[in-house]
Amino acid sequence: MANYAEFSITFQSRAGSGYPILVESPAGRAEGSFELPFAADQLGAALHSVSASLRAGNSDARNVTVQLQDNTASSDSRVDWSAPLEGMGAQLFRALFTGNVQRRFDESIGMTSARGDVLRIRLHMDLDNRSVAPLASVPWELLHYPERREFLVQRHGTAVVRYLDVPRAASAPPAFAPPLRILFVMANPRGDLDLAREREEVEARLRSGTIPIETAALEAATYRSLEAMLHEESYHIVHFMGHGGFDGRNGVLLLERDDGRAGESPITGAEFANLVLGGPLLRLVVLNACRTAEAVQAPGVDPYGGVAPALVMAGVPAVVAMQFPISDDGAVDFAERLYSTLADGDSLEEAVRGGRRVIRHEWPTPVLFSRCESLFAPVVPLTDPSGAAVSVRTPSMPSMPLGLMSAPSAAVPTPSQLMTSPWAQGGGEVPDLLPYMVDRTEVLFQLTQLLQRQDAMPAAPLVAIIHGDDEQCQDKLQQRLAEIELPKLLKLNPRTTRITAYQQAWPKEYRNRADLHARLTWSLAERVKPGASLPELQQLFGSLPAPVMIHSHLLSSEWKRFGEAALEDYLAYWQEWPRDAHAPRVLVFLFLKYQVPDAGWFKGRDARKTNAAIAEALDRLSAVRDTGIVHAVLPRLEGITQQDVETWNADHGFPLAATDIREMFRAYELATKQGAMSMEVAGRQLQELFSHRVQAPGGV
């Protein structure tokens, strides 16, 4: 089983014609913007075109009446109607992966590919946000990397998962204990589906797996019979076979009538969720029915009214559904491969990808939704009810697949556990790798000087500006400062006294000093006490036993919009901070991130000019002393080179081989065309090297 790394993309409220996006990845954070590459009112026509392309030659699609948008061919020049799959996919890719976002993506692919891992692309969408909700109808499974000529859901090294941000905590299901229990819910009110064959062929494949499996079937399912069966027994997986679609307001599944008469009885996604969630074992619902992956897009209609979104909203940990009509043969083939792969102990992502391979002409149809973080756990060796060992493949390294069977105990150590475990030989501990791979003595020295100056002005805030390239892991640095460096410098007892950290979001707009100050106060109050004034915030901080850390983050592209005056007004804000000698220290850190120039000449030139202007502004700011507060611009953070790591390894006596370090940088440079790594990338790469050595026979 492969190891998984997360590439999370969060869509925010629409701003103008685009959607701001936030990215968390193995290569670090990034911010960007996504603009739908075709007009929103043409999405229905686009989906119709894709659906028709998929169903060419397959007339036995299992869907009911669906209300589509206008299917008239579009004249929009941005849509490539001649090749709906590659055309739409490439346009989606180019719109989503731009600038720093694509740079992080390419770096992440290079990092995971070098280790043989899988990069899980998680698309976060809040359907309650009316601005974001239309993105749920976008066929993200078509994302096509044109330069590599690959669909991301088909390539071995990537997986695409939709994550709906519903207003409920993702709860962990109980620990898995064999056998794996599957319920097949079969409903065929129209008499046009061969569900018996579908079930028989799926069960035949399951019998060849390595995990004990029990199956049950509910034929001619009605609402009452389904409720009764789920009331009596609990199942890990509920698999629905039948028709799906929309009734005008909600996504529905077609059950059979309770009175035994011919005809269909629609059940909404919310009603279906209420039934299946009655069992405590449930961790996956599979919907082998058409259009069950769609969200409802109509005024006054619940955007979570679609079948799969309703299940996710109700709390189902994972759902596999269909976004286009799927043929009978396609439904059978997909289900066979899905469960045979799961029965062999592979992850759900791998099982879905395997299912796509066998439904050759309908591969974009399945959609994978996930909600529960606890499902991201390795599959470990199990025993069947007789006590005999069951051979289930386990990873050689700690992995985070969307596995269905989480272990009762942590049989496989996590990376954080490895980082604190004793060396197999020598008795030492694996070092803390982030974020200091190189000498940051000057940064800490100047920070010490600032704290000493604040000792003489205890009521004055300390303001430190930390600047460096966007890829220098300043978020990790903020965490380390709060948890390690500042407590050391302040001689705090970490067992009894902790620094409280609050993020103060930098405003999206800048008009003047008064407006900036009002927005900064509002942002901080939202984190501490909504609506509080500056004196009230200071009073609240006075009740805390340790200093308060306040941190903000500003990209060079945002600075370009505001200008140097914004930095001066920012310092003026802290000069106006209420003074109370009895309150704890206020430690303020502004992380100013230089964005790496784009590959394009004009954009690259503009980025370099902006970065140079920022550096000049910070030089001028450093010369200002008499401000009434303690402030300084700390030394710029630089990247990490091969020589830095070799020196660090030798100075600390760590037994990493020089060839390992050279190979690590060689692979990174081949993948990214960059010789220096960010702190976070270097930390993760070195963590992998240490982990391999910790787990190697005989230790390090």
C-alpha cells in the first residue's frame, strides 16, 4: 500500500470573477485564484457534452429525470467542445494550477514521486456558501495536466478527493474488527436492471480477497424493509444498486413501493442518510446509481440536497457516487474492482482508481467524497474470528491512505512518533528538523536584543518583522517561536506556562490609516472576543499568565497593493496600543513573504521589482528608532542548500550518508529546477531519511 501526502485546496468566497484559494501541501503553503474557464451559465451544456461523450454506445444508463441547464451549444471561445474530456480537463487544470499553486503542485509531485508515494488532491468546498456552491457541479475528476498528458485521477501518483466543509465535526468510527460487513441494497422498480448478476459477480470477486467478508442482500428494497434490516444489523459498507436522479428539488434514489404494487418510491438523500447512520459500524456508502454525486443548484433549494452531499452532511465518513449516467456493465465492472481492491487491503483511493481503469469509457463518472480524518490510517495485520492471521499488506513507511479498516491500536508508528523515538542504536533521539536546517543564530540574537529592550519598556508592544521567500515555511517558524524559542528566551516553564498565540488577519483592502486600524482591531477581536475594543483586548490579555503572541502574514502581492505607507500605519497601530505595565508582554510578528517570480518574463520582472521595493522599504524602516515601541526587521530567511544539510549533519553527529543527502537534492532539483529547498520541504525529506533508518533492520 502506498503512502499518501495531502495537497489540500480550499475555495473561498468569490471575489470579482475568481475564487481565492488556499493551498496546504508537502512543499508548503500557497495562495492563488481560480476562475471558472467557461461561463457558469454554460456549465450545464458542458456537462451534457461530457455525459454524451461518455455514454456513446451505452444506452442502458441508470438515471431518472434530471433537470439540466440549457444544453444549447455554446459559442464561448473558452470552451473546447471538440474534445470535451481533454479540453475541459486542461482548461480546468490551467485555471486551478497557476503561479505559486502550480509551483507547489509540481514540487509536491516531485517529492512524492521520488518516494513512490501518492499525492492526494483534496478539494474543500462549503456548499452553504452560495458563492462557492456552484463549484460542486464542476467535473473535477476531468482535471488534465496537458504538459504531462495525464488525467490526475488516472495517474498512479495522484488521487482526487472532494471534501465538503459541513458544519459538524468529523467523528472517528469504532476500531475495525473482521469480518468486513457489506449490505447490498437492490431496488429495481422499473424492472430494467440485472441487479442479481451485479451482486453475484461482485461477491465472486470478494471471495478471492484476503480479508474475511460477510455480505447480505436486500432485494426489492422498500423504505420499510430497508429500515427494518438496518435496525437489526450494522454494516461497514452499504452499497445501493438502482436508479438515481432528481425530483426537482432533491437528489433521490428509487426504492420499490411498500404496498407491493408496481411503481417507484423516491427516497431523498437525507432520508437515506437517516437510515444508514443508525448502524455504529458504517464507514462507507457506495451509490451505484446515476447523478448521485451532484449538488442541487437552484434558487431557494438546499445545496446539500443531492444524494451524496446529503450523506456527507449527515455524517457519513466516505461516499462513492456517480456524477454522470453509468451503464449497467460499467456499474458492475466498477463495483467488482472497487471491492476486490478493498478486499486485498488497499486504500479506498486506490480502489476507486482501479475501478476507473476497468470502466474504460466512463472513468470520470465515479466521485469520491471524504469527511472523516480517522479513516486516513494504515491497514495493519488482522486476525479472523478463528484467530488465524490474515495476510494484509502493510506499508514499509507510515502511511495515511483513506483506509476503511483503522486499527484498534497504533500498530504502525506515525512520523511524529518516529521523530521522538530513541535511535535503535546509540540511545539518542531523532532531531527536531523544522524549521532550522541552517544557522539562525543571528535571528535569535536580534530577537534576544528586542526582548531586552522591551524589559526597559514593559508596557510597550514588541513588533518584529520577519521576511523571506514564500517557501521559507514561516508558518512553522511562527509555531516554533511560540512553543520553543520564545519560552526559552523568556525562561518560561513550559509545563506550567504557555504563550497564547492569536492570528490577526491582514485586511483585504487598504484605504487609509483609520480604516486599517479599525480592520486590524476587528480581525484580532474575532479571534479573542468578537466586538471587543483595544482596551478590552488588553484587559483580557491581562488575565493571562504568560506573554501574548500576535502574528500576521502578508504576501508581496498584497504589499504591492498597499504600498510602503501600510507598513508605517501598521507600526502606528501598535504605537496606539493601550499601555498597562501590569499586563503581560505583547509580542507581535509580521511575516512578510516574498513570492517567487513567475516563469513568465513580464510577471517575473514585476515580482522581482516588488520584492526589491519591499527590501528597500524594510531597510528604511530599520533605520527608524524613535517610535515609542520596540520594533525591528529581523534578518531575511534564506533557503536550505545541500551544503547546509551536510554541515548540519556533521556538526550534530547524525548518521546520514552523504550519498543520501546528495540524492535528496538531486531528485529535488530534477523535479523543480531549484537547487535550494524551503525549510518545510527539507524537513520532510530529512524526516523520511531518518524514518527509513529508524525502521531499518538493526536500527541506524
